Amino acid sequence: MESVPDLTGSLRSLEALGPAIPVTPMIPVGLRRWWGGGLDVEGLALGSVQAAATALEALTGFTGTYSVSSGPVAASFDSLGHLRIAGAKPQGFAPASGFRRTSDGWIRLHANYPHHAARLMDALEAKDAQDVDGTLLTMTSLDAENAINAKNGVATAVRRRSDWVSSPMYRALRDEPWIRFLAASAPHGSSTTSPWAPSKDPERPLTGLRVLDLTRVIAGPTATRLLGALGADVLRIDPPGLPELEEAFVDGGFDKRSAVADVGDAAGLAIVKGLVSAADVVVTGYRNGGLERFGLGVEALLAGKPDLVVVTLSAWGRSGPWKQRRGFDSLVQAACGIAEVYGHLDDDGWKPGALPVQALDHATGYGVAAGVMALLAERLRTGAGGMAALSLARTAEELFRLPAPPADGHAGALPQPAYGETASPYGPLRFVEPPLLVDGMQLQYRRPPVRYGTSGLAWSRQDGLP
């Protein structure tokens, strides 16, 4: 049987994970590959969830309890596609998003959020989608990319893989591990050291763990959704005025609470810092530099609370010329050569393509969860917290480094997922469960998403507090 790629190498840079052996996957015969295509997306998916399961095993000591399998992993990487909200299928990408022709090639636009769509129109001096298309045909891909990003819009020229590999952004990423760890200084017996330890329940081993979720879109919420499913008290905080897209929020909102706070306001910032002071974990998903000015950057968080576990994710990484640029999974695919690999010819000539699912988002999310649990395992050993950093662009490099699928490889047919159903503030939901197996049975969510922004800005006093 074909093996699952081992993505746990960076975890073993921590002493607590040094002896860790990847958990044994449960792959049905003929179901190591199911999407097909030029890259081993299935390997990235299985390997990233396996990394999270391996870190969880090291943290809890439940040897042989956790595993991964093709069906649950495949379904979880397309969780939004499987989701139904009151019977309706999510829209996915907005009409203004997607690939567009330019005078010399293609560009990928991201305009799902209204403020990004408005910035796109402003950058191109366009009144509607037809204006956007017409203007882009008069511009080169790089000129359009620069113009849109200069207005804080979100767009990336479609590049050849060879062009990306010769770029300074690639050079900033190529020697980085998939998960970059940095240990904090030991608190030397400080009374602030967290008393948290895993519970003895293998399905809810993170019970009592306080996780402050400062993430949006897919990757970060995927990570914290898994932590919540494992029992953690996850409190997601969003800024006012820029609400999350409802479908994305529902998809990532299981087993967590949701509040709104304005960290640009002194009172709101004080509340958030108070939550940090009692947290075990902070996960951030804003572009580099976005939180530092509020005293919520990694260094400030660890200086104020040395036993804190902080995991950050970004689109383009923590170094390089694009480190502060906005980005999404689809744009990283366009920039790094994935769109070229999945491109195709049709009646109008060559067109760029995309992965079958938002695999960079989901794999990075499970890498974030792995980083959190690995640092918690290290904290149990030393009493000190630490930080980990991941990026969508570095996850893309992990994908490119996997052996290419055989050209004549067979893609197996996955069984229909075992859907969960629940009532919610948004109406009846149909959804897929988390991808982890616990003693051979798929982990399940306990609570549906709450209404966006309606939870209190406080940690739960008891399990089950809304």
C-alpha cells in the first residue's frame, strides 16, 4: 500500500516530540488517491491531519488511539462544499473573484469580502464587473497586481513555477520548515504557569484549555474548530465593521463561541488583553504586523505571559517582500505555480487551473492545530510556552516537495460522507465531522455554531456555557 507522507519532521524539533512516531493511518485499499491531478494533494491532506494526530498523541499519551483515514480527511478538506444551511449550498467564490485575462496572461482576483471588492473597483476605476474585465485586458498581469495591491485590494498575477522559484519570495521560504517553532524563556517557577493538563477522556482531552481565536476565513478557523471538537474552550473574536462571511463562519464555527471586540478602542483592547492573561493558547491569522501596533504581536504576548502558546499563520510567511501583503489560498496557488500545473487547454487557448479543494488552507489549519498541541506537550515538560508560525505559501512548497502522482495513477471513488445534522441559529445544518479517528471511530462535534458575535467576552466558567 502507498504510504502517507510524513509531515511531522518539524514537530520533532521540540524535545517533547523528538521520539514521536507518526500515527498509523487507516487507508482503505485503493483509496490513497481520489482527487487526481498533477500534485499529491491527497498526500498533503492525509499528512497534515496525521501531523495533528501525532502531536495529539504525544500531548495526551494515548498511544494508538488516534488515526486518520481517506474518507473523513477528504470530506473535511471540502467541508464548505458539503455544508448545507437550511438546505442551501454555500455560494463559494463571489462573481468578482476568480481568474481574469490580462494583456499578457492571467491574474487571480479575490473579492469575496465587500471591502476587498470595493478596493478592486477603486484600483481599476471600474463601476462594474464588465469594467473590471475591460480594464484588465489593457494591463499586464504584474501591473494589475501592483495597482490592486497598492489600493489594499487582493490579487496575484498567475506565474509560472519557474518564475516563482526565481523570486525573492520563494528564496525567503525555501529553507523554512513547514512549522517554525520558537521556545519562550522558562518562567522559572513563576506562579503564572498554567495548571492545565490533558483530561483522561480521549475524545475530549483538551477540556479546560482556553484558546483565544483571532483568525478568519478558513485556515485558522479550521485549526480552532478541531481544538474545540477535542474539548477546548475556544473563543473567537472578530473586529466590528468587517464581519466574517456567513457561510465561512458557519463552516468554521462548530464547538466555539463568537464575540466582537474593537482592539482600536482602549476599553476593547483592555478586555482582549484580559482574556489573553487567562488564556492557554492564542491563534492569530492576520497579516504580519496587523496586531503588533495593539501590543498583541507574538513577542509582546510571550513577554507578558511566558507560559502562553502562540501560533500564527499568514498567507506569505514572516519574511520576504510580501510578508505584509494580503493573501488567500487561491492567490497563493496562482503565484507559486499550482495554477500552471492545473492549467488546461480549451477552445479559447490555455487557462489556469486550481486544486480540487482549498487544500493549502485546510492543510495549514491542521498544521496550526499540530503546532498548538506540540507546544502544549513541550509546556508540560518545561513550564514554558512558545510560538509557532505557518504560512499558506510554505504549505504550497510542502505540496511541491511531495513525489508527483504517477501519470497513469488510478483515482479511487470515495464513499459518501456520513453527514451530521443539527439545528442552529442559521437553520438546520448538514455538515461533515472532524477528520480525526478516535479508537477507529470518527470524532464528532458537540455544539453547532452560535450566532456570530453574540457570545460574552469572557472565558467559560463551566463546560457548555454558550
